[in-house]
Amino acid sequence: MLTRGLVQVYTGKTRQMNLAHIGLTLRATGQNLRTFFMGFLPHPFVDTEDRALSFLKPNVVVRRIPVTTAPSVENLPDRDRDEIRSSFKHLQDIILGGSHDIVILEEINQIVSSGIIPPSNIMNLIKKKPAHVELVLTGRNAKDEIIEQADLVTEMVEHKVGKGSWEVEGRDPEGCIGVVTGNGKGKTTYCLGRAMFFAANGIPSSMLQFIKSPLAYGEVIACERFPNLEIKSMGEGFILGKTRPSKKHREAARGAWEACLREIFSLTYRLIVLDEINIATHLDLVHPDRVREMMFLKPKDLHIILSGRDAHSEMMEHASAVFEMKEIKHPFHRGVEARRGIEF
């Protein structure tokens, strides 16, 4: 059980779906937290999402509202709107019951912005939820009054998406290179979510963590449940402020980079996430020229994601897709420390 549950909002204007909430389910499961997941709207990769979440049973319970696939939420027929309102009332009982540690409301922001559910209902839910329950609200165009009440808000900004690139299910005929950067929360969990989708579709995937040390992080524990997914933490822990990286950090980064190259050219995987590589290049633990060279020489059908704040300009220039997790609110600024199952 969480000692303190907050309200997270993942939003933005891009039609690309932020998968941070999917990665969060993996991390939470590894720390034996319980997640209730309600999908309010259909999307093109629902089957992949459900398959990915199925590996996390019984820690993750999924419910989907049976609504029509429509061009937009504004086009939903009255019967679907009634179904959404009825399900939301039932959802309140689930949250207030306190039997789940995390409650994820996928695409609820669009439901609220379209007027199907008034913002006051969400505000009331926030006010009444048990103190230990983490409430996660996702979807485009979150209302200002909800953002005001939330503890954590990340806006996903799309800077570049090349034509034919960045298919979240791994169906791309050719591999693409993505950069996920920014000061907002959700970069690693977004990459975890994407790796879970690939793995759920039978695509061998790997995440190499350049800064995190080999500890019992939630995602590392839970990925043992996942076929086709490996996570390796190869750093020496976080480097705070302007402290010059120590010798052990430099040696760990060198070892991680060598392992990265072996994995890239082994032809074992079709997705490799270089988590926090942007931090490593920013701190000169890995030279940007080496990363740029790798981007040009990687196998044609291999997908690469470079994550972490302070992404190098040349990496973004040569990437197929670039997303920024823009910080709107972050609880760390209010003295909230990292929580087991949420941040690690």
C-alpha cells in the first residue's frame, strides 16, 4: 500500500498517445501494488494494450467501457454517453473502496473536455479518494480546473514524427529512432510502455538504464513476467546538481555503452531503449559523437529510443520522432520524495 497517493495528469495536444501510464503498471506490479485500469475510449491498439496488461494479472485489473468506435468523442451516440456516465458512477465506488493502490482512467480527459462528464465530478473524486490511492488521469486537453487540483502534470509535446515512423505496436517495416526528453515526469515509464507493447506482440525488446544502479526497481522485478522483454540497470545511481561525475560513474557508463553496442549489433532485439542516455551525453559520460555514429550504423530494422532530459540537439535532428515530456507540475518541488512502485 502507498503511504501517500497523489493525482497525476498526463495530457497534451498531440494525437500520439502517452504510454507513461502503461509503464507505470509494470513498475507498480514489481512492488506488489494493485492497479485498477479503466479504458474510456477505444483506440487502434487496444488489443495490444490488453495483451500487455494481461501479463501483470492479478495485480492489474482492466475494465473497458463498451462504446462505439467513432471519428471523435464528440460523435459518440447517446447510448454510449449514458454507458460512460453509468460506468463512472460505478468507478467512484471502486476508488472509494480503497482496495486498489493505483486507479488509471485512460482517456478520461477527452471525456471531460467533451462535456460527457462534468469537471466537477472529477474534482469531487479527487477530494474524496482515500489518501493512499494514486489517481492517474490521461488523454488530450485536460481541463484547467483539474490541472489546478492535480499534484503532477506532464504535457506531452510532439516536436517531430516522420511519416511512417513511430508505430507503437512495432509494425514498422523499418526501424526508427526516437528521442524522449524534457523535464517532466514520465519519460522512462513512457519507454517502458512502448517496450511492453512491442514485447506483447512477440517482438524482442531490451532496455539499458545508463544512470540507475542495479537495485530492485519495480520494472526490473516485474519484467520477469514478460516474455521478450529484458531490463538491465547498469549505472551507479543518480548524479545530483552540478556535481562532477565520479570515476565509478564514468566507468559504469563506459561499460553500459559497450553493452549497448553489443546488443545493437547482435541482431537479437528489434527494440532497444537507451534509458537516460541523454543524461549520460549531457554529463559527458558518453561522447555524443559515439551516439550519433551508432544512429547511422544501427541495423536497418532495429528501433532505438534515446531517453532522458537534456537531449543533444544532433540526436534530435537525426531522430525519426522527438517527444518532450514538458513539466507543468512536479511534486518533488513540494518536497514529496520518490515512492516505491511509483517513481522506482
